[in-house]
Amino acid sequence: EPEVTQTPSHQVTQMGQEVILRCVPISNHLYFYWYRQILGQKVEFLVSFYNNEISEKSEIFDDQFSVERPDGSNFTLKIRSTKLEDSAMYFCASSKDREGSYEQYFGPGTRLTVT
Amino acid sequence: GQSLEQPSEVTAVEGAIVQINCTYQTSGFYGLSWYQQHDGGAPTFLSYNALDGLEETGRFSSFLSRSDSYGYLLLQELQMKDSASYFCAVYSGGYQKVTFGTGTKLQVIP
């Protein structure tokens, strides 16, 4: 069964450093998403992406965040200058098409620890 | 803005039925989904309601009342493996913006 994959599984970085989190969505999916989840809290929407453009973004997704689909398979989230409060689990998700966007397939997540 | 409220914890006995409620306030509502998340795992899609009424998928059913801004997830014949957190989520912006609820931690006891 196809699945969303994410690398690395755990990333430790120092405050102020840039990090890139990588995701490979399911191959025939068209919509891509990033979420974060601070330990013990709810899942928070960051951004959705379709046709090489951001579709929607939340107030969390400020100028320090960016997303990119650099090739036909990868989808990345860049955090330019990490802060302590960026420590969280980051989930990538994908969905097949607009009508099926309610059914999102999540990757296993990348745990980001900012020290 | 969007807001969703769920009970924080629910405990139920193996084999029983449990209902997890979700009330929401949102603009541009498209539908309500439910996701399951085991500790340390990723959210997994369970069900979706766009219209009022009940949707059934095996042991899981989900209900929506758009006029009441309310939905619930019903789990029947509870099994120990159902112990997990359950999140409701509302879609807006043409399904491109998703707001998750606060989550309900379900503990199934023997």
C-alpha cells in the first residue's frame, strides 16, 4: 500500500539554524500539506500546496517558513531561523484530488528538537 | 476564526459503545472528518461527513448536524486497540484549510 514517507525521523538543531524537513507524498496525489503537533497538543495546520503554489496557510506559517516541491517526488518544509518554540512533531500529508481532499494520508512525522 | 471543542478524555469498557462529541465554530464550512492517532503515531483518517446524518464504516460511525455545528464519532464493539486519541477536523477554503479539534484520549479498559 502506498504511503507518505518523511525524513529525517528526528532532527536536532540549534536555535537560529535553518532546517529542511523532507516528505515524499503518495505518487498520484496532487495536494500536499504540512502540520505540526507540539507534544501532547492538537495537530495544527501550517500550509497546503497544489500545482506548485501555496493554497492556504495558517497564521503560524510566517516568513520563517517556506515550502517547495523541488522535483516530481519531494515536498519540503524549510524553517529559516529556528526558535525553541518550533520544537514539535511535523507531519506531511497528501490527498488525491480536490474532491477527495478530506481524506488525507499522513506520514510518520519528523520530530524537530531545537536546543 | 475556527474553533472545535471535544472532551479531553473518555474511558470505556472493552466491547461497549462510546460516543465522542465535537462542537465547532467556523466560517466557510465544507465538512467534518475524524482522525485516530495512537501515541507516537501519525493521524489516520477514519470518516468524513459533508451532509447531515450518519455515515457508517464498520465499527465506526460518524454523525453531523450542520444546523447545530455538532458532530460525533461512535465506536462500537470497543477493542483494546481502539485506545488512542481521536480528533475531529473541519475543512474550509475548499478543503485546503483544516482545523483540528483539541482531541479526545480514549482509554479502553478490560
